[in-house]
Amino acid sequence: MVSKESLLKIKQDVECYIGQEIFVKANIGRNKSICRKGIIDSTYSNLFVVKDNETASKMTYNYTDIVTNALEISLPTGEIISNYDFSTPKYTRL
């Protein structure tokens, strides 16, 4: 289980890129994924909004999508900004 502090850190990291162009790769299951280019429009407590450049539509994503590796965010330079390691849990069950 991911702590609230970890989700808060992801939210703060996403807030740093508001207004910048990003690439979003969303896994939709069965080895299928959707790749879009957009701009981070706004952030909220549980989700953030990405505005698509081509269609002017808005897409919303949860911060937990990043934790579960269902969502990958990268800059146009190729730098992945959603690269977190949650493999070592902070608390373990005894």
C-alpha cells in the first residue's frame, strides 16, 4: 500500500509541470496503450487534467495511475517524469 505522503509527493511533482507540454502513455489493458501529447491544465486533490493539443479535449488521470504504472508521463525531450520506485514498502506486515 502506498502512503499518503507518497501520493502527495507525486501531486507536487505534477504541479511543477503545469502549463508545460508532456507526452502521456496510458495502459488500457491487454497490452494496449494510448499515447497522447498535451499540456497539464490543472491539478486537484485526487486527479490532474491534461488538455490534448490536437483535439482540445481534456483527459483526467488519478495520481494512483502513476503508482500502479498504468500511466507514464514524459517530457518532449524524452525524460520520464513519472518514474517512481514503490517496490520497497515503508511499512511491512508482521
